[in-house]
Amino acid sequence: MPRILSTLAVKLGLQRFARGNAGIAAVEFAYLAPLLMLITFGTFEMTRALIVYKRFQRATAMVGDLVAREQQLGSTRSQAVSALDGIMRSMANVMAPYSVTPLKLVITQLRASSSDATQTKIEWNYGYQTTPTQSCGAQKTMPRPNMVTAGNAAIVVEATYKYTPLLTNIIPGLVHQMSWSDTMTLAPRNGSVFYGQDSQNTTCPAGTAG
């Protein structure tokens, strides 16, 4: 008799276990939680990336506009660099609270040949955060054809930004850096921007390597 009761108890226990659903919600949540977290962080990251990208574009446009407004950036190269450094500080304020450390930028004034608008040379340039630049006097093509007429100048701002998502630290290997680039081309308001000289840059400013 005790043996029969024991067997019956086991059967009843198995039946209750089969009908039980006390832990289903916890198991389902364990499966869904990682996906829900990924969706949440992904939505946040996409929004953050879009904001940073728009600020990057705005900062590039602002730099080009401020430089193109100038007629003279100092009488010496050091004065010109100081003036442009001030514009870079304004750019950093536009990017705030996001970092400008990943931002590389080159400002170049190109002048077209008086006989051939497709032949453009560097009159002066400036690299932000030690960004490499080409030598003054070197040939450099405009970003697009027909953007400058023969004998005239143009200010070209070329910028890049390496965006590192926050998810990189949360899920290593899942999200990688993104590289953005932006180019602005503007006509100087006064026909030319004098860089470290009192008149048009017919020769490379003293002391500049581009």
C-alpha cells in the first residue's frame, strides 16, 4: 500500500509540474531581454549619431562661412594662424558637448589660372589638429567642375570625423567606428582672403609649407 501511494504521489507531482507555468515569464524574459536592450540602445545610438553628424556638418559650414567673410587673416603667418585658431575654437563650441578630437579639417584657398579655370593652385592652406596639408603653390583640383571662374579664388573646407558609438563599449565587435566627410566650397566675399599678407597672395606666405 505505501508503495502504491508513493507511485501515485510521483504521478500527481509530475502532472502538477506539467501543468505548472510559474517560471514561463522568467524564461521568456531571459530570451527577450538582450533583444530589447539592443533595440533600446540602438535607437539611442542612432539618435546620438544623427545629432553629432548634423553638428559636424554645421561646424564645417560655419568655418567656411567665417573664413570667406574675411579679407585679411593677419599681416604675418603667425597672425593668420592665430585668427584661424580662433575660428576653430568657435567650431568647437558648435560641436559641444561632443568632442572635436576626432575631427580633422583643412582650409584651402584655391585660385584658378587667368587663362584656364580648370587649372587651380593652392595659395594658402591651414590644417586643424595637425591635419596634413599640401604645399603652397601645388596644383589642386576643385571639388566639382565649374565652381570657379578663370582668375578667381575659392575657399575649400575639407573635414572628416570618426564617430565612435557608445555601443562599442557595451557589445565589443558589434558596432564599429563610422567615418564621415564633408566639403564646403565658398566664394570669398571680397574676392580673396589675404593670408599673412597685406594684399593678394601672389606668392606663398613666408614660413608656410602649405
